[in-house]
Amino acid sequence: MGKEIALKHFVTVEDLSNDQILSLIQNAEGFRKQTRKVVLTEPVYAANLFFENSTRTHTSFDMAERKLGIQVIPFDPSHSSVNKGETLYDTLLTLEALGVQLSVIRHSTNNYYEPLINLNDDQHLHMAIMNGGDGSGQHPSQSMLDLMTIYEEFGHFDGLKIAIVGDITSSRVARSNMQALHHLGAELYFAGPDYWYDSQFDKYGKHVDLDEIIDQINVAMLLRVQHERHAGDENESQFSAVGYHEKYGLTNKRYHQMKDEAIIMHPGPINRDVEFSSNLVEAEKSRFFRQMQNGVFMRMAMIEAVLRGNHLGGLK
């Protein structure tokens, strides 16, 4: 059983120690095996504020909250007062006044959470914040479920060769994962178009051609091409799905060059026959669906840590 972790907020993997990451993985496994139970110290109400589209993360948090006995208050940004000019801070003040203690937020602005958790003396927001993804910044819950999936497979991180492939500069998943995996001792490689790579990532790993390492890696992490973040980019106007797939995607040929024990991951949604040959999405080495299953249990573990940090719940 993992250690009991208490966090006021959960906004970035950079705040976590290696021991905390491993404990969260163990706690999530406890929820999977139904050996871990949480008791709420009072009725808990949560709101999931997703200002960007989401299927997996939104639904997974909703399911995790309900499994923990938390009551979920519906929130639809398209019909909220945000469209009248209300700030995110004021929206949260309103929800808190109505009884919401926990908010999961996805927002297009990088680090949107900083002014919400680093308050001035005249601000009075006490709500717990969990980051469901901020712009191209962080995606801590996706990173944690990815780490859980890798750990289930190999039982460790140290020395694993992991390739993060694709639209890296736009990917909050890539940023969170490269930071966590580097600290955990994995050997990282980055592959994909040069114009979607930044030298700031050099401190975490090497930028290589995918074909140079495809037969050596333990994990291939494929990233969705985020066309919505490339508006006005000249490379976007020249983008070819077929060309990208052949040069940077997981083709059938590359799949068969991988080690027998290697696994393939993708945060979703998948652009079939772009990042991933369509027939490989459910192939033996693919862990796409296992990642989604793990997402519920890991988010339960993350929420448990925040409940404890705010004195709202603990182990049964």
C-alpha cells in the first residue's frame, strides 16, 4: 500500500517527488483492486470546468469523483457567465459560495492556475484546484496515468528507453511526461518534425530520427497532431496526413521492428492513419485502452490526495 499523500492542490507533476509518484501509482492500483476505500468527512461537491473539448479526461474525472462518493455539480462553460465577461476567479468564488469544494479545470491559458492558488491577502478563494490541462503547459493526470501504465508493465522506470513522438511543442502531455520520466531515471528520446521541437527539451533527452531507435525502445509515446494550435503556421498549410504517417507515424513496418515486450501509448484522441496505423490501435503492443482504464483509478488516487490535503476525506 502506498503512503498517504496530502496535497492542497494538484496542478503539475513538477510538485511531486519520486516517492509521491510511486505512492500514487500504488494507491491507484488499490482502487483498481478495490482494496482501497475512502471515507468523506463531510459531503463533498465537485465541479468540472472544461473550457476546452475533452472526452477522456472530463469523463474520467467525473467517474472517479462519483466512485469516491463525491457529488458532481454540472457546469457548461458555453452557458456560463464567463461568456458575459466573468473572470475564472469570480466563477470559482461563485461556485465556492454555493458549496463546491473541489474544481477540476481545463483551460487554454498556460499556468491559468497560478493566480488561483497564489492568492493576494484580499482574496478569499479556498477551493481545491486540480489541473485538467492548461494550454501547452501541463497535463498532470494524463502523465500520472501514463506512468501507472508503464509501471504496471515493467515494474520500474530507471533505464527504460522511451520515445515521445510527434507534435511535442504543442503537447502538455509531452511536457508533463518528459519532466516526470526524466526524474524517475528513464532514458528519453524525442522524434517528429523539427519545427515541432524546441531545444529547451534537450535537457530531458535526445532528438532523433524514429527509425534509428524503433528497435531499441521499451515505450513509444505517440502524440496527437494538434491542428487547432497551428492556425496560421505555414507548416500546417503544407501538412499531409499520408506524408506525416510515413515519416513520423507508427506504421505496420515500424510496429514489427519493435521489441516483443515494447508497448505503444497515445493520450487520445487518435488521428487514425496519422500517428498510428488504424489496425494497430488495438494491437497486442498497444496500451491505448489500458491507459483509459487506468485514468479512472489514478484520478481517484489524485483526488484522494487532495481530499486529504483539504481535510475532506481519508482512508476507511
